[in-house]
Amino acid sequence: MIFSASKPTIVFYEKPGCAGNARQKKLLKQCGYELDVKDILSNPWTTEELQSFFYGLDKTEIVNESAPDIKNGILKLEKITKDDLIFKMLETPILIKRPLMIFGENKLCGFNTSRLSKVLNVDINMLQEISTCTSEDSCKSV
């Protein structure tokens, strides 16, 4: 596929070694986008920065449900406010749903294909689910 005009770069915050993020990056590159890849775990986040990705989203839409504290029941979403969850994310960034992306003035949390298609103005058709980890994924541990 050849693209005649260059497309803006997408800033892509990932967990290094995440196979799901690798599939997502591959798809975006196939659509002709350049990526500026950053480590979501080592970025020095502020409350305001994280909130800018989460505008209009419920706390269940911003949290990584595979994070150890969620899976092990240490952090119970039904007992925490969205603001408190964001504060916990500052301490434990693995709680942030990946990827976080910046495209122009748009900030996105998670690989929501319908929202992403609208923002990028491209039809993202997928033959497989790439928004979550699969049991076959081998991610490097944190």
C-alpha cells in the first residue's frame, strides 16, 4: 500500500514487551502512520496529564483489567472513585489501560477501534482482536 501524503506522527505510550501493543503498532504502521513510541511505565505522569486522556470515560474504560492489583482483588473498582484510581495510577502505572495515544490534538486511552477510526479518519478493519492481551502473548514482566 502506497500513501501519497505523509500522515502526522502518533505518540504511542506502551508497556515495553507487550505483544498486544506490538500488534497495535504494526496495524498503525500498515495504515501509514509514523509512531513515536514511549514507555508508559516510566513516564513521569501528572494527574492533569492522565485526566486529559480519560475525558468522558468511565473508570472501567481507563483501567488495565490485567494489572496484578486488579486481577488479585487488591484494588476493587467498585470501591474506588475515578479520581482515586487516577491517583493510584500515578503510583502504579501498570494500572493504566494501554496504549495511550496522542494524535494531533486528540488523546486516546486504549485501542478502541471505532473511536480510533474516527480520530484517524481511516477504517480499521481487523481480522483478530488486538485491543487486549491473549493467552498466547508473551509479555516481558514488569
